[in-house]
Amino acid sequence: MQHVYDIVINHGEVFDGSGESQGIKHLGIRDGRVALISEQPLPADSAARYYDATGQWVTPGFIETHSHYDAEVIAAPALKESVRHGVTTVMIGSCSISMVNAAPEDCSDLFTRVEAVPRELVLPVLEKRKYWNDAAGYRRFYEHHPLGPNVGSFIGHSDLRVAVMGLERATSDVKPSEQELQRMEQLLEEALDAGCVGLSLMTTRLDKVDGDRAWSRPLPSTYARWNEFKRLFRVLRRRNGVMQGAPDAVKKVNVVRFLWQAHGLFRRPMKCSMLTALDLKSNPWLNVVTRLSGFLANRVLRGNFRWQTLPAPFTVYLSGLNVNAFEEFASGELLRDFKDEDAMYAKVDDPAFRKLFKKHVNALFTKGLWHRDFSDCWVVDCPDVGLIGKNFEEIGRTEGKDAVDAYFDLAVKYRNALRWKTNYGNHRPAVVRKLLASPHTHVGFADSGAHLESIAQYNFPLRLLKYVRDAQREGVPFISVAEGVQQVTSDLADWFGLSAGRISQGVRADVVIVNPQGLGDELDEVQWAPMPIEDVEIQRIVKRNDDAVSATIINGRVAWDREGGFDPQLGETQVFGRYLSGTHLLPRLSPGVAAAQGELS
């Protein structure tokens, strides 16, 4: 028989992204769109695919607004680790790093060390596939690329700077000329014309450049003076673009400037999305400060400011001396500057260096993300299996040495075969719930596609729903399930200007079927899984609990379901994801009108 629908989903509780439950409804999906939302069940034989969603939730596809999939989406566009967890839209181009204007080698060197993805994998991919050097070409590439999930993008400020100034000058204290500043403004305008939702930038100098030309210099965006930022912000404000950035992670003072840039007193506020609202062990009061600052920016200064927050424990897995957080203090930064691994491991055998390292670890006023407490650093894998499950303080006590010496001795002996973990924060569920319930935070931060051996937050929307469900079971609800769904769907889509995040008749069918019985502790369990890049397969850590998502539907087609796995065509044909332009953007004006409005806005 000829089917009326491509997919029918019956008997599921529908959360349509509005913040309210629509009760038990029945969906018919046809030609990539939600064709019918029915009060009555639809015949099972009226569709090629049928799902009985009894006892399950039917939601819009989840959205990740802070990923670093920039390299992976070019080489392996299925992005399966996100799709299997119900994510149907991802944003790339975060933290000043995008792959729009700069040359392939420049883009690789901006990306690989910062995001801990091997340069020897990324650079060949870009040299082979990146044929564009402007925003229009970037857009055309994705319109013909077999995307898994939908993709939206920022233009990265480091990308702009390098394209205009060259990598060496962009990573120096040389001021850009007036002509170069004008060129950056022009490239930003072109990126917004092509659909990029806004500009991403970086002011913390912890992230460093890869390659031989500017090795270990901070990202180009961190060299910009405030006047350069302000000129680009005028473009964003005039066109209603989003600024995504990060304050200085150690000093933190410049966050006040960003709060002020967001204000809407007698002008259009600039949309600001900032890293990050966490309950950090290194700063237990930071969560209060971020919530209060959001209130100040939005309620007092009439701005449009959001802190990005992570709906999961912030646990990081590390190998040997490969620790990004060492960049937060001088002796640790020295270790990170070694390109020769043998020299790096020899350095930690130097007693004078160890003494200096211990001094810096114990310094009170330089703490960033990492708490620097080696009693909260636990061995998870080691050739000496008797050490697994112990922290470095325990190991040192047994051997008659302090925790730092115990750690360094094991790292020198086993190098990357020593795997250990530490929790930076989000360890107090009650505090995390306050961050999630705040109207001044966004829940779209996961860093997917980066830090392959350290961070695995691909399932962050499910972790949010677990917080919601656990609180309900404990009798202390902080938001409803419908509001939790809204936070990772329409709340993000509407604010960032993406045509996504809702279920209604006629819209593109990006839909997830969630089994609430699968929202268990397994969501936090970490395992290794292959990551394909071209013809090479490397390993990354992931969190998986396939009981939680019954099906992920992208553009009206089942991309993944629990019974059948991934559609073989996912990432191979153009029937799934789309490039999503910023729907919130205002058109470019003529230069004279733009200048006048820039003065008035």
C-alpha cells in the first residue's frame, strides 16, 4: 500500500518546546516536516516507520550552541556521537576559532592544540577539502555537504585577524592598521550576510597556537585591544548579531567590560553569550557571582546577556603530563611549551623545577578552572593496576612523599599510560540546579568534537533531563520536564536565531523520542570509542546510555534508533542536516546610514 506518512509516532507525551506539556499526542511526519499532530492515534500501517512511544517523551531535536566540531564536520559530517544522544543541531566557530577566511594551515594551527585534536589528522583534511577563503564559499560548502545534524556557525575573531594580518603579526603586540581594522569589519559583515549568527572571541591567554610559525603563542584574539573589539561590536549591535566570548579565566576582571557592552540603555543591546557559569571547586562563590552579574546585565542595564552552563559534573580525564590546566600558572605553562616530549618529562625530574611547581600550585590568587588539589586527582588506568582508584595524595603517603612528587614520579615512569581524572566542579547538585534554573544562563555548552581524550559531554541534554527528573523524585523540583526540554531546544533556537527547536505542524521534523526510564547513572559512565577521520580511526572518550534515546529524527528521516542503529546514509547524502542561517540578523546598511546608526544605537 502507499503510505500516507514517512514516520508515525503514537502515544508519546509531546513537549513541543513551548515550556508546557501538550499531553499525549500522535505525530505524522511526511516530506521532512511534521504533517499532523493528532489527538487520535494514527494507523501504524499508514507509515513506512512506526514508533509506539507509550511512556516516552517526544521532543524537538536538541541543540548544542557551543561545540568544536569545526574539523570533524568537514571530515566526518555524520557527527554520530551527538546524533545518538538526540542532538539535531550544532553550532561551530566558537572561542574565536572558525574555518572561514584563513588558509588551511592557519586554521589548523589555531584549532588543533587548543582543542586537543591531533594536528597530523586535521591539517591534511583542511589541505584536501578547504577550497574556500570567504564566508560565501564557506556557506556554499555546507549547502552541498552531507551533514548529519543541522549546522550553524559563528565567525571566529582569531580567524578574521589571521586572514587580515597573517599568523605571525596577529599573534604579536603589533596594532592592526586602520585599513586592516576596516577589512575585519568588512569580513564580519560578509560573514553575517552569509548567515553566521555572530562573532566569537577569546580574551583568556590559556589556549595556545600549534605549528612551527607561532608555537605556544596565545590565540590571536587575545592580542586585540579593546578598541578593536568595540569596532566589531558596533557591527554586531547594528545587525543584531551575537557575541560569544570568554573573559580572562585567571584575572576575570574584564568580564565587567563585557557586561557593559551588553547593556541596552538608550540603545539596542548586544547579545552576549559568555563562558561560563559553573560551580567550580577552585572558586565556590563563582556561581553566585555569575548569577548576580546576569541579573545586573539584564535587569538593571537592560541587556541581553547569557552565561553558558554545563548540565553535568565537570570531570576531566588526563594522560601523563598532558594537562591543559597547567597553562594557568608559570611553571605549568613552561611544561606545556615543550614540543619535545622527552625534554618535558626530563624537566619534571629537576628538583628546582619541582620546588617552583609546588609553589605555583599552592598560590591562592592565580587559580582558574583547576582547584590544584592532588588529593582530588584519581588514577583510572595504569600499568601498575594496584594504583587504580587511588589519588596522588594517598599514593604519596604510602611512599613517603608529597602528592606532587608522587604524581611526577608516576608520570615520568608511565607517561601517557598513566590515566587520571579530576573534577573541576558541578559537584553539588543543589548548586547546579540553581544555575540551570537561572534566567541568565543557557544550557548548550558541551565542547563536542574537542578534547578527545579528556572531555565527553555529547549527551549533555540527557544529563539536564536527569537533573530535572532526579529533583522531582526527591520532592524538590526546580523546573518542569517541559521547561528542561525548552532549555535545550527553543530557548536556544530563539535566542541564537536558528530555525529549530519546536514541534508544530508544518515545521521541519527534527524530533527525538526520549525514554525517561533510561535517564540513569549510566549517563556519567565513560568509555573509549573510535572516531573516524578520513581513512584514520583514532580513539576518544564518550558517555553512552542508549536506553535513553529511542530515536533521533533529522529533517523527517530517522538518523538513529535504538533497534536499528544509524541510517547507513547518515553523513553520506544530503537528506539529513541543513546549514542554518541566523534568522535574527538585520540587513546590512549602506556605509553612510550604517555610520549614522552606529552613532545612535
